[in-house]
Amino acid sequence: MGLASIQSQIKSLELQLQLLKAKLQKSEQNVPRKSFGDLCGILKGQVESTEEEIDAVLYRMPPEPE
């Protein structure tokens, strides 16, 4: 394969990536975002955690870097 052929293939792949990124971005715009209320409704009756259980998990997790 010649250098020009490889460069042509790279350019083609870059263009394909740009098209796929544009498609993804467009499809993400059409999906409504879920709210915290939606999450609570989805999990209603599915999960029962006490405040102590939640705190225990939070204390085990390393703090997020700022």
C-alpha cells in the first residue's frame, strides 16, 4: 500500500467518525432527560434502604476529586 492510499483511508475513517458523532449527538437530543422524580418513581417499591445503609455506603466510597 502506498502512502497516499493510507492517507486516503485515514481521511475516509475520520469522515465516517464525524458522521457517526453527528448522528449520536442528534439522537441524544431527542431523548428526554430523566429527573430525580422519574428515578424515584421507577424505583418505587423496588428498593428499600434505610438512611443508615445509605450512609454506610457513602462512607466506604473514596471522596471525589475536586
